Amino acid sequence: MTNNSIAIATNGDELLTALASISPDNRYTALATCGVKILRDAADLCGIDAIDLGKRAAIKEIIENF
């Protein structure tokens, strides 16, 4: 997947697959373009109980646990 794949990801699994190809320094910015629902899905896949997470918290948890 290319970096553009993060914009077309439809679920957490696709999002995390796309995220793997992005430099760690650019991951926050890339994830900031995503909606809360897909971020929560990705955070769940990272082992986080994401049901009540906001966008920033979900991004932080994904980056820390990916």
C-alpha cells in the first residue's frame, strides 16, 4: 500500500496496513486526516478499549501501541 492508501482505508485493518508504510515522524499527521470511527477501529486492533476515545486520544494510542 502507498501513503495515499490511508485516505482510502475503510476499516482499522486497512488503516494500520497503510500506516506501516508511513514514516513514524509523519504518522500523526497522516492519522489526523481520518475520522474518529476508523481511528477507534484501528485503536481497538492495537489492543486499546477505544469506545470513548476522541480523535486526538485515538491517534495517540495508535501511535504508542502500533
